[in-house]
Amino acid sequence: MSVDISIVSKIIDETGTGAEMAIPILQKIQDHYRYLPMEALEEVCRHSDITPSQLYGVATFYSQFRLKPVGEVIIKVCHGTACHVGRADTLTEALEDALQIKDGETTPDMKFTIESVACVGCCSLAPVVVIGTDTYAKVSPKKLVETIKEYS
């Protein structure tokens, strides 16, 4: 899959070329593409002072960065202690069944990605699911499946 990398030079121009700018550059690239295409990373290295090993090291160290394409809507199922006790596993299973993908995968139409996360910081509302930027508290599997239909 070919990626238009024309935005990368603009990002570098706006952000800077030093190695200390690796995180902001990667964040802006990911904001644009929703992940970090290898072609874009190579372009950063060609037009900045950041070496490939530095850039790849940052991109793989921080969990905020993605090296694979993700869906338009990311569904994060909290599996922290409170949510685990609140049966978060049944929420993940309901999503997997409804979307016909596994945790960590993206639907073939690139609409949804399911992610299990360690904590979203809403323990008193467990179990919690974040769909895009919307947070849903005390979710049941049935209600969750109904809710994701609203995002289709």
C-alpha cells in the first residue's frame, strides 16, 4: 500500500529537525495517518537529524504509537482491576463476535479496531469502554453491541 508522504516535510518544517523533536513529529504524523507508515518514517530520517534507529526506537518504545493501520474508530476496552472484576472479558468477547475480529485487530473495512487497555482511569464506573473519544460506563455486552452500531 503506497502512502502519500507529502505532509511529512511540512510537519518537519513546523516542528523542527533535531532528535529532541522525534516525539512531536511522530505524534503529528500519527494524527494525520492514524498510524506511522514506514514510508513517512523514512522521509523523516531523510529530512531531519533523527537517525532511523532513534526514530524507530521512540516509535516502538511508547505505546501511543502504532506501526500498523488502525480503524477509523478505536474501541478501547478497559481491563484494569475494577473493570476486570466487572467482567471486561465479556465486553471484549461481545465485540469480537459482533465485529468478527480479535482483540488488537481491525475490521476489513478499516472502520473499527478493538484494543484491550490496562486502565482508562474511570474505576468507579467499571466496566468502561472508550469508543473514539466517547466514554461509556457500567457497560453490558448487549448495550455495547447496540452502541457500536451507532458508529457504523
